[in-house]
Amino acid sequence: MHVTVPGGTEEWPARSLLGRLSPPARRELLELGTEVRFDLDAVLLRQGINDKHVLLLLSGCTKVSAIVENGETSLLAIRAVGDTVGEMAAMDGTAPRSATVTACGPLTARVVSDVALRELLARRPEVSMALTAVLADRLRWANRRRLDFRGYPAKVRLARVLVELSVSYGAPRADGVVIDVRLTQQELATLVGAAETTVHKVLRELRDEGLLETGYRATVIRNLPRLSRLADLADE
């Protein structure tokens, strides 16, 4: 099977699943399943459904969200090119989907069955170890968010999220780093554990301080070093 997607490590984010793999393991993973395309706001996976396949993102990015006990929708994470979504249901095989995954823009992905994924993990320990490392990174990210909620004010929490998004998904250009992910102020508020009015105020302050520029479809970090210092991440 010929797969017309990038093959070299340099083509994939270094901390994504595909970026962590050797070329032979990456090719084997990319040959699984079938390629599909999704439009902006398309739902790739839906919370509560019992399907078990996994999606390997070849382009674009997604938002991972869940309906919490009070009925509101909370944004949990961003997943982008080189990442997988839906792997927990594929590996566990017993519980329904714990979150909904929505396309942030047009994207392509490979749909891989739970059986095919588990077979690959069994015969390719390298893929199994890389996926374990990805899941460990996600757990650490979630733990940092919980600690941030208690240890930092909203402005620092928002700065920390923006720095991490720029490092993971940002594209450098002459006037700064572009985070090409369409996030509403409400979604940013759920990511940082603050009221939407607070996030609105903090974003205005960051714009006034020349640290970022916000638009409908993207956020531009104008001064990443200064934002990192504000986020208490300058030495990380």
C-alpha cells in the first residue's frame, strides 16, 4: 500500500506519536486503516458512543471536550498532526468514549480498528512504548493543569497554556509564533479554570502589553520569551 504522507521524523512534531517512531515503525503504523477527510467542526468521535476505532491525525488539529456533571461542555485538550485520538477506547475495549473530538479545521486522518492497533502494539514494542510515552505526557499535562489551578492566578495560568500550545502546535513567522487553533474565550476559560469574563480581561491585558494578538482563527504570540517569563516557564 502506498501512503502519500510525510515519512521523515522532521515532518512530524517531535513529541507526537509519529515523531517518536523510527521510519520502519512509522511506515507500518501509517499503512494501517483507511484515510478519511473531515471538514471544520466535524465530530470525529462522540462522548458516550461505544465504537472502538482510533484516528491517527495526518494534518490539522482537533479539540477534545466533554460534558461535565453540571451539563456544561469543558475543553480538555488539543490534539494535532502526528497525534492519535480515541486510543483509550481502542486499548481498553470495555468503556464508551469519555470525550468528544471535533475538527478545528479541515483535516485528514487514518481510521484504524482497535484490533489492528492492538496487533501492531503486540508485534512492534517500539510503537507500544512510544504510545505509552505519549499517554504519560498527556497525564503530566493534565496534572499540571490541576496544580496550576491552585498555585497560580488566572493570568499566569492562561500564559502557561498559551506557551505550551505555541511550543506544541505553533508555527514561527517573522512577527511571532502563530497558534493556528480556533479557540473561543469560553474554551480558553475551561482550559485554565477561570471565568470567561476573567479570560476576556486577561487577554485584553496581554494584548495591551504587546505579548499577543488574537483573531477569529488564530492567536499570534508576539513575544514568546516575555510570555514564558510571565508563565513562570522561562527556565523550562
